[in-house]
Amino acid sequence: MVPGVIAPPSQWYDLTAQYFERNGWPLGLLAVLTALLKAAVILAFIALNVLFLIWLERKVSAWIQNRLGPMRTGPWGLLQTLADALKLLLKEDVVPSAADRWVFAIAPIVTFTPAVLIFVVLPFSDRWIVQDLNIGILFVAAMTSMVVPSFLMAGWGSNNKWSVFGALRSAAQLVSYEVPLVLAAVAVVLLAGSLSLNDIVEAQRRSGWFILVQPLGFLVYYIAALAEANRAPFDLIEAESELVAGFNTEYSGIRWAIFFLAEYANLLSGSAIAATLFLGGWSGPWLPPVVWFLLKTYFLIFVAMWIRWTVPRIRVDQLMNLGWKVLLPLALVNLGITGIYVLVR
Amino acid sequence: MRTLTTMALALWNTLVGMGITIKNMLFRPRITLQYPDERPSLPIGSRGIPVLLSDEQGELKCVVCELCEKICPVHIIEIKWHRDDETRKKVLDEFNLDASRCMLCGLCAEVCPAEAIAMSDHYELASFDLPSLVYDKEKLQELGRPQKTPIVNFAIKTEG
Amino acid sequence: MASTATVTVGTPEAVVERLGSAFPGVEAEVLPSGWIRVRIDRERLADFARFVRDELGFDYLSNLSAVDRQAEGFEVVLHLVSIGAGHQMAVYTRCPRDDARVPSVTPIWPTANWHEREAWDLMGVRFEGHPDLRRILLKENWVGHPLRKDYIDRRLPRQRQTRESYRPDRVNTTTFDVGDAPAGADGQASGPVRRVLEVPDAYTPRSGVVVNMGPQHPSTHGVLRVLAEIDGERILKCEADIGFLHRCFEKIAEGLPFPSVIPYTDRTDYLAGMTNELAYCLAVEQLFGIEVPERASAIRVLMAELQRIASHLLWFGTFSLDLGAVTPFLYAWREREKLLDIFETISGARMMYHYVRIGGVRNDLPAGVDRQIRAFLDSFDANLDEFHALLTGNPIFQARTRNVAILSKEDAIAYGASGPTLRGSGVAYDLRKAHPYCGYERYDFAVPVGETGDVLDRYNVRMEEMRQSARIARQALEGLPEGDFMGKVPRRWKAPAADAYSRVEGPRGEVGVYVVGDGQNERPWRVHWRAPSFVHLQLLPVLGTGLLVADVVAVIGSIDIVLGEVDR
């Protein structure tokens, strides 16, 4: 923002549009280019974060377990994830001969795409949001449900009894925990009066963080989000000690890496949505809004990691029990109380 | 009411568990030894691969009684000798020990009457070349030369 | 197979009297050690077995071995125990070599099932009336019986497996139907080959899918294969397939002098080397009549109890890992590392100790190690409490272990369960209290006993056993008597023509070693290793039926098996 020479960023779009008009280029092209730029930024954000998150997971788990974690690749092992990604890229691509080739190949992509798409509606700061859809929460819920068929495709396409088992378990789990997740989010929508995520943050800026008025809702949402992200204690899908690796038994190399990336992207987006809905998103004093957003998101991610390395894994029938007989009634009760409160207010 | 207390107890117990993990994370030291830069100091008597010991003149102390060959439970020691014409003493020609199969039991060191063979603290035996793991007399003598301690519990230390 | 466990007959002499009156002509006597020795002909064995179980209260079959007596035929030895009265009986029966058949005692003691299968597999003695006599450790199409003294290995050089053997229609078969094995060069047919699991050909609503867990699997505690017929998540039938780690320990032992067998005993249950060595040395000391000085016995007790703690710590870590909690595994390892350092200081090795010797121990405790041991014991109680707070109280853990895989008292005794598996079901039987060895009667400790026999009870029994072991270790360390660490042992190990059976309370259960001397050689004529994990793995069909797949892992973990001693 050198005065007189370079204009401030808020005017860049208009200046570029004027440049386009002067040269006779269609403005539609500018829109497409802008969209591509936003997509690239989002993908870069996710990639960098996932790289960091995997390192953080390994370090947090190591410190909890009196270990050191990665130390040799890069200072404090920071380049470890990069080294692993490189290794996976160089691995041989093994596809079981009896597998359904196309389904097998597409499943990782179908898993990764919705995880990325959720970031479209996330408000990183008061002005940084890719697209402030006025159906924000609905879009998020829709994207979360899109993961279910992809796991089924992965399990079925592998043509392996254990993979099918894992896929069916995962479908049951994901579908069951969507309901309390969405219900807890709906309670927040009632309080804020809008489905748009930016409006929800604005509402919290005025009246305080929603976790203070919705502690039960936050608990239900967080547990359901952990289940949606397949994090322990709900990681029976990938329970190594039981079914080898569930639906991604037959995946190796970069195909498996995409599943892994999708899992961490899910964790990131789940925590980010939880931070937006209940912890006030980007709102906060002194620090720039984006820093608040990242701090809150990372705090929730740290809690997720903390829980993962503390508790054992839950069994599939107990998981269904928890989802339908415990979380759902709690979410309904929460919704009822919130509804009455909003009516009376 | 009972389900609510069960749920409350469940939440409390989980938080207690989380308290323990965070306490370990923040307050307990990390116990990892970054091998090979940081090496463990093995106690005296630790059994590694057997080595042949030499006297002050640098000659092997072995009197070729072949007791170690006979007692080895996995039969990995092979001894070849001939009788010297003048002194009528046994002379050790070959002493081969297959380090790839040694089970580090220490019986050879226990049975030796001349303290000529002892367990060393040499445990990094890995090699890409399997035949090279059959140690001959020279290699065993070389491994036993940097003897740093007297024989304690049939073992010596060669480093540290 | 419920036994009348409440029947007790006063003294061993009374038992012998009743035997004499019920079975005229039987040779029965009470040995100075308290054991009752009975020789019976094979025709009356089945009736004899039923009589001693029902009338005399011998409800527990500890061991069944087969011994090759060459020209005199085969000898089958049963070691029976009356849990209520504490009597121990050794039953010997013979069969001629060309007619190697003996009645099976499986209908009376279900635990004999696998023992008899192993005797058939390795020695070639047929047990008539056995429900399913097929090979257990060796492959179905093996020819010959290796533990026989005249066995010669005549296998052809192995042919390379080609791609043809991996055709999809052959990979997913649920039955092994290899027909009858060809007769070997020694004229011995290995017998009819059965199907591994009876699965109907057409899919009916009652039948399920047959899946295979292992032999390569992160949670089967070794190379174990579990065949399970499942319907959705529920297991209809399951069975364990073992033998992948069979290393011919018993045959090797027949070729080594008595002391040289000790390193091999370390490698059966590799997580409890001290108690294994102890079991073998006690048997050989019984055989040769060797006395062990008090200091050596006390050191043995100290080592055995520290070993028990180390083994239970490992079990704790792997059990929680099976259930999905990774952190307690690392905490257990942190504690175990201190113990392994102590073991290395004393014996020179972290796992294959070769420390307990016939007549005593290899060397005295080095100076300074008592400080190490005390430091460990001082911090151990607090660490155990931390483990409890982290794992035991956790609601998910409780939900996964409470009332899962309940083993009733009667089943436990009938199937030969021992150690924490038996005590979890409410039977207060611990060899250290019932038949003390190494001076255990001098130490003050409690034996934890469960109530229901579910996974949680077995877990709690082991956790409490760790605490009690720390108690015993402290007493042994503080009260270490002066004296020698090794007694008088013969220079030449010429064995008497006798046999001896020692029973030791290992971390996994009762470790039994049956050693036979032939009166001439310096090598054992026969060594039979009664491994607790081998016996406990028979419980898998009993416990596993009706469970969910996820629970199978918890059950195998709660039984605490080590494949090294299952397969030997």
C-alpha cells in the first residue's frame, strides 16, 4: 500500500475490471479468473494446514506418550509430512485385480472434494470469505453427507470382505451422527436468525459467544463432528487392530494419501465450523480477525487430538447407541429449549 | 435421572483421563533416546556377540579344548587345529563363529577354562552380506582387543 | 461337562485306597512328594477317568503327554489335580507300538481336546472317542509323526509356489479338502484329513460369511489364525488355527544336555523367561534330586515376581492398544523399560535371560541393583494408580469389557484354565498358594479373584496381581537370606530312569514341564511343555460364539496368549 503508486487491495478488483473493459476483454473472464484464484488459495490453505496438522498430531501424540516424535527431517521434524507425501507419490500404484477399477479410482476424489468445498462458505475474517452463501449451514450439512457414498465406493470397489465391512460400518456411523450434528447447528441458526455463517459470527459479536448460552449444543456438535471426521474414539472404520484398515485396506500410495488428506481436511473444517458456530469465528479484540479464527480452530483441533490419545475406541453397536439414543435426544432437548427462548425473546 | 448421572460420570471420568494425558504432555520428560546419536550405556555383564580375548603379548588365550564348540546349543562354533611338532601343543587354525545364528546364551563363555572367550557388548551386527556374518578368528580377536573391563559374569565391555 | 467339584477325599492315601477297591489290580502309590502315581491299562482308562473325576474330585486335567518308549510302545501320561482338595495325580497308561490307540479323555475333561490332538500330531497315538482328531501344529498333509524316536524327515525339496496356486477361486475357499495324505516311506499314513470349518454350500439365513483373521494381523498377539463364521457383526462359530510358530522345541530338547535346554525355554513364552526357566529347572531338580539353597530360591522368587510385573505391563499395554487406546501402551513400556534394565544388569540380557539354572541361579545379584529395584518398586504403585485412572475408569473401556465373554467357573475348570483366566471366573486357585515352590509359603501376599468371569474381571485380576507382585518382590529383596546362589550339581548329567512334572504359576497361567530321563544319556528322553496359552486358546470357541467381531480382539487380549508357547 505504497501511497500514490500501488492502490490498497480493496480497490484491486475494480481497477482490474476497468483494465479489462479498456482492453475489450469480457468481464466474465475476470470472474472465472477470480474464482480460479480463490480456489487456488483455498487449496493452498488446506494443503499447508494439513501438512502442519499431521506434524502437530504426531508431536502432540508423542509428547502425551513421553516420546519425541519426528525430529530428524527438518528442524523439529517439520518436513516429515513433506517427506512422507513424497514417498507416497513415488510408491507403486497397486490396484487389486478383481477390483472395480473406476469405482476404486474415483472414491478418493469423491471423498476429498466435499471436504474442500466446505471451505467455500467459511468466513476467515470479516472480509475474507470465498462466497458468503445465504444458505451457509445447509451447504455445510450437504457437503458432510456427500462423504458417505464415497466411503461405500471405496469399500465396494476394493472387492474385499473386510473393506465392505468397513464401508458399511462407516456409512452407518456417518449417517447416524449427521442428525445430531445438524440439529445442534439448527439451534445456533435459531439464535442467530440466519443460515449464513458470516451472519452467525456477526450475531456472536453483538451478543457474545454462543457456547455460553448453548453449552449442551456445543458438546453435542463437537462429539458429532468428531464422529463425522472419523476421529477417535469413533475411528473404528480404520481400526487397525480389528479390520486391518477397513475400507482403505486395499489403497496404497497416493490414493491412500488422498484419503488421509481428506480426513485431516474434514477435521480442519469440522473444527472451523465449530469455532464459527460456537466460539465466535473471527471475532475478538486487538488481534486481526484471521488470527482469532485460526487460534480458535486450532484450539479445537488440539482438543480433538487430546481426546484421541486418551480414550479407547468405541464399539460399533455402542456407537450407534450413543448417536441415536444419547446425542439425538440431547440435541432435541437443546433445540426445544432454544426454540422456546427465541419465541419468548 | 440414572441415565443423567451415568452420563455425568462418564464425562467426569473422561476428563480425569484427559487430565492425566495433559499432565504427561506438559510435565513428564520425554524418554526417547535418539539413537544412533545418543547411545544407551549398557550395564556391565550385558551379553553381546562372543569375542576371543588375547593376552599381553597379543596372542589368543584359547587352549583349543573345544568345550565351547561342544556346548553351543545351536552348533555355530567351528574349530580347526593341528598339533605343533615341536612343542606338542594344540595350535588353533580356525575359529569360526556364525554370528547370524548366535543366540547370545553365553554358554561358550561360561564353559571356557582359559577365559579366552567372553561375551562382548557388541550388538550392532547387521550386515547386507550374510556370509560376512560368519566371523573368523581374526575378526573375533579384533572385536575383543579393545577390552575395557575384566570379565564380569562372563562378559566384557569394549566401548564406553 | 460340569464336574462335581465339591467332592473331596481326605488324604492321598485315602484316594489310593478307594482306587484300589474300585479298580482291582491297578498299581497306585503315594510318592514322598505327595503326588499319587497310578498305572492303569488302557482298556479301563475311560472308566477310570470318569471315576476319578466324579468320585474323587479330580476335576482339573493339567497335562497330557505322550512318550515314545520304543519297543515297549507308547506311554500316555495324564497329570490330574483336584482343585478343592489339592491332590495331584499322575496316571500312566501304555499302548503297543503297532496298535497305538488309547481311549480319549476329552469327554471327561474337555481341556484334553488339544492335548490329544497334539499327541496324535507329533507322536501318532490315536485317541478313540475324540470328537475331532486332526493335526494341530503341523500341516494337514504332513506325513509321519516327528516326536517318534524313529522319525526320519523325508520331505522333498520344497517346490516354488506358482501363480496358479493364487487363483481367486482357490484363495477364497472356506474348506481345506486335500483328500487322504499319502502314506509316508515309514509306512505311516497321517490319517484322514478333515475340513477345517463346516460351511454349507448354499447360502442359508443361518449361515454366514467365513472370514479369516491372521496369521498376519496387528492384534492376534503373534502368528495366530482365527477362522470365524460371521453373520453381519456377530460371530456364529470361530476356531483358532495354530502352528505357525512351531519351532520343534521338544524335539530339540531331546538332543541337548539338560543345562543347554534352558536358553530354549526362554523362547517359548518369550515375555516371561524367568518363570519358564524356573519351571524347567524345578522339573530337572526334581528328577535329579538336587537341592537349591535358600538364597537362590529367594532370588528366583524376586526374578519371577519382577517378571510377572513386566509381563502384565506388556499385557496391559497391548490390551489397551487392541481396544484403541494407544497412550497406556507407551506408559506401560516406559515402566517396563526400567524392569528390563534391571534384568539386563542382573542377567546380562533384556529378554532371553538364561539366568535361572539347575541348582540355583547363574550369578548373585550385582552390587547396586537393589537400589534400582527399590527405585522401581517405590514408584510403581503410583504409576499403577495412574493407569487405573486413565484406562479402567474410562466409560468406553467399561462398556467394552463389562459382561463381555463371561467364562463360568465350571467351564474354566473343565477347559483347564489357569492363572488370571481361572481366577477371573471366581476360582481362588494359585499355584503359589496351593502348591508352593521356591519358598513362596514364606511371603505375605493376596491372590485377587474375580466374580463374573468377564473380560473386566480378568483385567482387574491382572492389575491387582501386579500390585501383589510388587509386594512379594519387596519382601524377597528386603529379606534376602545369606548363602550360595548355586547348589551342588552333578558334573555329568546322567539322568535317572524316572520322570518329573513341575507346575509353576507363570504370568499367563500354569506352566507345566514334564521331563523324562532314560537312565543312560545326558540328554532328556522327553520334554513336554504344558503351555497355559495353548490350553487357553481352546476357550476361543467357547467364549467367542455370539460375540461381535470387535470383541474377539478384546477376548484374545483378556486371555493373554503368547504364540511362542502355544506353538513352541
